Amino acid sequence: MHMGEILLVDDDPDLLKLISLRLESVGYRVRTADSGETALAALAVARPSAVITDLRMPGIDGLQLFDAIHRQHPALPVIILTAHGTIPDAVSATQRGVFGFLTKPFDSQDLLQKVAAAVKVGGDGPSPGQEASGEWRSGIITHSAKMEDLLRQARLVADSDASVLIYGESGTGKELLARAVHRASPRRDQPFIAVNCGAIPEPLLESELFGHARGAFSGAVQAHKGLFQAADGGTIFLDEIGDMPLALQVKLLRVLQEGEVRPVGATRSIPIDVRVISATHRDLDAHMATGQFREDLYYRLNVVSLRLPALADRREDIPLLATHFLRKLAERYKKPVPSLAPDAMAMLVSAPWPGNVRQLLNLLEQALALATTGVIPASLVQSALREDESALVPFEEARKQFERDYLVRLLKITGGNVTQAALLAKRNRTEFYKLLQRHRLEPAMFKEAKAP
């Protein structure tokens, strides 16, 4: 079992060979680079567990290399080796975030101990009670450097109870990442409860989250334990937190501050021990600026933020994901596993993917259903890409799109007159304004566009 991959950077070929042998002898895989420029190119291909670099090199030196690495991979540990080390150099390097600083000649055991600590801090060491095989991140298919860096950050934060806010476009796999954080955490053997805050009607959301007492409202014939209680000891995942109504945001903030929930209609609060992971595809900074999201709740939820890249930003994963999905789909439909023609794969890699990984899966499912041979041709992929715009979308997405189109039509008809538009919609003016704010529609935009 390998212990992690180390990127070793030095312009001295003899030292590269010597350190490589020492690291490989204890189980590390080693990639070498003879300059900072070569190291940055290697990092663009794959992210290692840690970097060891010489300080003095022609071109990009060790600290410049560290700065470049830190901008792209802030959680990647860097150890600097130098024959010119001084105490001020070491202090300066560690203050800037360098993981370790060793002077030549160095003791082999000191180096190995430092590397082992770096690999562990970098998120590649096994968590207690887990195999080093990566079971915690099962389901996340990637060899993208961006994704690997994100997963190492997720592994680091998993050991704490800090609240995590996951940003990502629809279809990027926010719940998969939340489950991975839970599986890597000390709470892994306790419940993981996922709830989509945008999919539950507003009147029911409070009861679903916090529960209700018997007789709390019409139809509450018995007490109901909410999702926070169901997740006690474990993790609750609040997906699409940006869609949570303001009234519920206040109550959620109180739960996070006090560590207890009060079911609807109850007179006593119930203590809970829950780790909160939330996610959104919305711009919460913009929502806070317009008063749609509470700033105090934002800072409670956003102790650590993780940003999932769009599929278009990790195109190197598309062949890997496509192969994985086709294998799974063939297994589900009891068909032989098909392959993609080379030009079909090229088409997938270059497609825009506004729906991200979920869209890729849906398209491949359609292609598999229509394929008549063991090879999916480019023509079938092209047809599926063309039709994908009109394909069925999840109910919530369809509802939001209809709602926005409906509001735009009303504003066009009335030339941006909110009072008239609200009358046509049979909604009061205040409620109609809230709908416009939800979809970021400005009535003034339609005043000059009114048809003569």
C-alpha cells in the first residue's frame, strides 16, 4: 500500500535521486522536477500529497514556487530544503504558510517524519477507523487536480465539527461531497440526513426541520420528530439553503446558537448534537445585500466554504465519468457495457455542460437506451445534446422556470406596472413584489418595453 505521492523539486540531479530512493524505500511514490517551472507543469497534471522543494534554484525559486502553489492549492503542504538556511529564512517561510523548513545536510529520519506529518495534514493519511483506500470519498469520480485539492480540503475539515457551506452549480454533486465529509468525520457511524430547503413548501418546512407537537395545527394528530432530531449525533445536510424563507432563517440561527430545537406547538426545547453542512448554487453575498439572507446566519453556516468546480472546469474528468456512468447504466438495464466512439467522446469533452455531471448522466442514459450496437456513435451523442435542452428537468427547476416566465409575461403586458400585474395574477402587491425579488426582476426594465 503506497503512502502518498510526493513531488520533489531540485536542480541537483544527484540529490533528486538520493531523496527519491529514501522516500520510495518507505512506500511513497515520487515524481521529480528539476525546476520550479517544471514543477508547476507537473501540478497542472496531478496534485501530489506534498511537495518538497529546494530553496535556491534558477528561475522560480522555492518560495516563489510555494506562493504559486498556495494560490492554486492552499491545502497542499510544502517542505523547503536549503543549504543556505537561516533562522530568519525559516521564520519567514513558516509565517507565509510553508509546512516545513529543513537545512542541508539533513537527517533522513527528520525528513521522513516531516513528510509523514505533511501527508497527514494534507488529508491523504487514513482517518481513524477508515481504510486508506478512499472509502470516504466513494462515488466521487475524478482525477482532476482541482477536485483532488477540494477533496483534501474536505478531508481536513471533516475531523472538526465546523459548519461547512458548499458552493456549486446545480448538478455538480454537492450532496455527494457532503456525504464524503460525513463519512470522513468522527460522526460517520451516526445518521446523515439530507433535506432540500427549496423543494419543501414553506408552510411545511419548519415542521419537517424541527418537528411538531400533537395538535400543533390542523391535521397534527400525533407528535412528529423533525429532521434535526433524526440527525442527532450525526450530520444534517441543508441543500439549497439560499431558498430558505427569512422567517425560518431566524429559527435556524437560534438552533445553531443554542444547540436545541423547539418543535412547532411545543413548550419545551430539546437538546441536539448535530453537525450542519449546507449548500447552495446562489450568490449568498447578493442575497445578503438585498435582505433575502441573514448575515448572522451566513457566518454561522460559512465557517468553512468548499467550492465545487463546474464540469466545464474539469473536462479531464469527462472520459472517466462517462466510462463509469455507462458501466453503471449497463448494469442497471442488464445490457452489455457499451463504449463511446472516439469522435463521440471528443464531442462530450467539448460540450458546454450547463447541467454539469447530472446532465452528463442523463445524456448517457438516453444514448444507451437508443444505441443499437456496442459502440455509441457521435451522431447519437449529437442528437442527445441537441434534445437535452427540451428534456425533462426536476420539478422544482421546472416550477421556477415557469414562475419566472409567467412573471416576465405579466410585466411585459402591463409595462412594468406592478399593481396591474398583481391584479392579473390575483396576488396581493406585497406578495407579488416578493416573487419579483426572488427572481431578481426589476419592473423598471419593462416600462420602456411596453408594446404600443
